[in-house]
Amino acid sequence: MQALSVAQLIPVLQTAIGPTILISGVGLLLLTMTNRLARTIDRARITARELPSATEGDRLKGAEQLRILWRRARLIRLAIALASTSALFAAILIIVLFVTALLRAESAWLICVLFIICLACLIGSLAVFIHDINQGLAALRLELKGTDVDES
């Protein structure tokens, strides 16, 4: 087997830039999601701590907020798992690009499948993340119910 020259490797490096940038973007998205998860968990802990000393009405409201916070934490966990899977498949795609170039193998179908899985996971992650944002607004609506700011 003949080794690849630098000139033959340059197109592979250029092709690998797209998935590499995708990994970087997903990393920033993961940072945002993990911060959001931490804030959700902190808010749930504070709400749970305040529950025993709350009045009956506030206790019902707090229990509903805890249910929403629990759903949100699970949604964010799913979004993080999907985004991480997207980054994983992007990394695998980069490896496959180099291995196929090194072995001079033709595997366009594998590269396409890996890229599609990568983007499908990213799309799923973003959809779940948007759903979490809507759940956050539902929790805010519940908290504002009966105040001057209440819009419902």
C-alpha cells in the first residue's frame, strides 16, 4: 500500500473542516444546555426546600412548579444526550473520512449516513430544547398567576 502524499491529504482535511466546526458549535450548545440544567436543578431544590413551610395554596403551586421543573430537567437531559450523540457522530465521521482516504476506500454511503445521523441528532436536540423553553414559560406563567403581570 502506497502512503498518501500531503497533496492527497489536503482535500480530506478540507472536507473534515465542516464536521469539526459542527463539533465546536455543538460544544457551545452543550455549554448552554448544561447551564440551563444546573439552573433548573437549583430552582427545583429551592422550591422543594420552601414547600414544607408554605401555605396550602403556595404548596399546591410549588408542587406544580416542581412537576414542571422535573419535566424540564428530563427534557434538557434528552437534549444534552442528543447533542452529545451529534458531536460523537461528527467525530466518527472525521475518523471515517481519514481512514477511507488512507485506505483509498470508497464509502460515500457510510459518510452520508454518519452525517445524516449527526444532523438528525442535532435537530432532535434543538427541538427538545425549544420544548424546554416552552416549559420554562409555563412555569413562569404559573408563578405569575394572580399577580398584576398575569396575562392569562
